[in-house]
Amino acid sequence: MTKLRPFHLAIPVDHIERNRLFYRDVLGCSEGRSSDHWVDFNFFGHQLVIHLKESNDEALHTNPVDGKEVPVPHFGVVLEMNDFYELAKRVAEKQVPFIIEPYVRFEGEVGEQATMFFKDPAGNALEFKAFKNLDQLFAK
């Protein structure tokens, strides 16, 4: 397998400052370069850029998974289990509403993982995961 490289993801936000505070103060991402229309963040070792875009009224699309409505699209990071629970606690303390509260999927099975979903202030859906055994990330 090739060495894992940081990804770059640019997402739309409807308010730079509100989303800057969310990614910096709620998720704990350090800020890089910025202008009045975009901000770079260190998103758990990856480059995330928020770009100003006027809001729209598109409804969030979902797909059923485990009896829950999973938002599509969404993005996030696979964390270590301790980091996952620390982030879940911080998100809850900052009163960010969960779309899907933290829970464990496939408990006792191949691919056992913790997962949670919530939105940033612009409505972008995020999922954070943690695997009991990271070697099972792509297991069938």
C-alpha cells in the first residue's frame, strides 16, 4: 500500500466567521492561510478549505443505514477511539446538535466501529469514525 497522503477538500460555507469559529474552536483545527472569502484548516492532518458561497435552500439528501438517515454528501476522518470520544464530548459540550449521535456499529463483528454525524454551521454534514481494529477499515 502506498503511503497515505493528506487530502485537500474545499467546501462551501455561507458565513466565513461563523464557520471559522466552528472548525477552529469546536473541532480544534488550526488555521492556515486565509482571505475574506476562504480559510485553510489543518483538518486532522488534511487540508480543508472553507469557501464563501451564498446559502441555498436545497434539502439534505439521506440514505438509510442501520435504521438511521445518513446525510449524503458527508465527509470526515477516521480517528483513534480515544480521540473519537474526546471529539464527541467536545461537540456535545459546544451544543452542536448531532444528526446521528455517537454509537457503535457492527459490535462484536468484523469492522466494529464508532460513528457520529453532525453539521457545520453552513449545513455541511460531517461523519467521524473510529475502528476497534483499524486493519478492518476496508474489510468486507
